[in-house]
Amino acid sequence: MTPMEDLLRVVIDEGASDLHLTVDSPPVVRLGGALVKLQVPVLSAGDCEALVRSVASETVLQRVAEVGSADFGFSYQQDRFRVSVFRQRGQLGMVLRLVPKRLLTLEEIGFPPAVRDLLALPRGLVLVTGPTGSGKSTTLASMLDTINATMPSHIMTVEDPIEYFHPHKMGLVNQREVGVDVPGFAEGLRRALRQDPDVILVGEMRDLETMETAVTAAETGHLVFSTLHTTGAARTVDRIVDAFGAGQQEMIRTQLAVNLKAVISQLLLPRLDGLGRVAAFEIMVNTPSIAALIRENKSFRISNDILTGAKHGMVTLEASLADLYLRGLISYEQVVTKAQDPQSALQLIGSQRPRNVGRGSSS
């Protein structure tokens, strides 16, 4: 069996994003978005258990025994990993994600200036959405780092697990981990409201109670950041509204119309030059017109406002994909398969050819 230290060193040295350990397979890393099997022996059930025990505490193992899985973070030398341990077919498996050591600036990620403007808002709800592995945590960490470095704000986070450790800079940062410092997101968020925060990060709005509390926090004078596993602003609004009962939906639409300041949906795509991945975005910034659409249950028309909202810093996913293609960073196939409206994206590309592949921003 290959020692865990050697496997972690491969991830770090090769720039892999994830390490997969499961029975009857050799260790597998994700490089540039693709899975690659390492040329080492296949793991037995005993090997997997030994590798899990080499990084997981007894508390983690007890949780796995009780509920079937557990997430936690741990540091190896100068690097940090987010870990998920789980049972499958009655045996242990594990996925470790390397947390990038250096946070990218918002400009390096590829955001327009309008996103930086959101960070100076005195209150409101900002959501970063996208599928698992789309870089939501990295984007949020970069946003918090920008606030921390430039504003004398008290930042409270509730995370599961804590991925990035934020040192105190101009701001003051307190980070609470679910299952270690606080029992759950909703409870952590409720408690945070009594701890004099200016900015609150809720790692994920997983349930109705957390959604309700996050919206209330935004309404009562806090800048709240969180995530949802949705794609696109319209679907994000619908997802939140649909979580509430029919009798509450008109109220939550009214609250969102006022307090939802922006939705940033993102995808991570493999770069053509093989140098990691690059982010594509849809950015919705709330305007009086969009607020009216949310309030009047016409979220299906939000995409039209995003299309014409460039002066407010809005970007459609199709425009973002077309830009990445024309800069030579992603393939034509990625544009077609990832766009919500492929025809619109192809019209933006037209007959233009991509420029030479270059070293653009990656995430």
C-alpha cells in the first residue's frame, strides 16, 4: 500500500484538485478536470481503512459509523485538504480535495468590477451558485479576503468544514465549523446575529430554516454570503421560493426582491492549454426591474434583464463562455454543452475564430 504522505505529495506536486481512495481501485487523482489512475497497487478494504485512519480522528470515524459519512478539514505541512469519508458497499472510501494555498484576486478569477462593488454593500444577500466542484468556496473565500484586507469589518463564518483559514487583517474574522464549534448552519447563523457581525458567511443554505435566517439576517443590516447548488439566477430564486410553503411564498418573494443583491453562478471548465481550469460566470445584480420580476413571480424573465444589464455589471453565461472561447481558453464543444441557451452562445461567437491559446485566469 502506498503511504498517505506519498499520495498527498503526488496531489500537491502534480497540481491535482482531488484524490479518490476506494476499494478495488488504485488511488485516483483529478487533473485538469479529468480522473487519472495512479500506477500503484489496487487498494484493498484494509488499505482504505488504514488510509482513512491515518487522517481521520476517532470523532470522525464514530460519525461515519453512525450516519455513513463525515466531512472535515486537515493540514499537511503547508497545505490544507477538505476530506469526505464515507461508507460504500459496507467499506470505507475517501475523497480529499486540495485547498488552493493562494487565494486568487477577484480580477484573477475573472470578475468584472461590479462584483467588487457588492463587497462594500452595508447589507443584503449575495449568493454564489453552481454544481459541486465549481469553485464556489474559492470564490467566497476570495470575496471574504478582499473585505478582510480592505474594510474594518467583523466577519463571522459558519462552514462545513472550514476550508480556508482567514487571518485577521484590517477586519476581524471568526470561523465556526459545523459539528465542532456549532451543531448546524441554522443554529450557527442565529447565534452569529448576536455576535456583532458586519459580514456573515453561511457555507450552504441546505434547508428552509437556514434560508429563512439568512434572509432575515440580510434584512436586519448584515451582508450575508452563501451558496446553493443551482445554475442561473432564475433557478436560484425559484429554488428558494419553492422551499417555502404556498402560504409563505408571496412573503419570501417580497423579501428577496429587496434583500437579494446578486446571484453569481459559475462553472469550472478544463482549459485547452491543459493549465488547470477556468471559470465561466453568469452574474445577476438586483435592479428595480429585476426586483419587480421577483416580487411578481416572473423569474423566467430575469435572463432577459441580465442580457441587457451590462451597464450594471451583469453577464450572461453565454457571453462568458463565448469570451473564453474567443480567447482560446475553452473548446467549441464546451460552449455548446455548458450554455443554457446554446444558440445564443453560438450567435455571439458567429464566424469568429478563437485567438491563440493563452494563459488566462484559472480557478
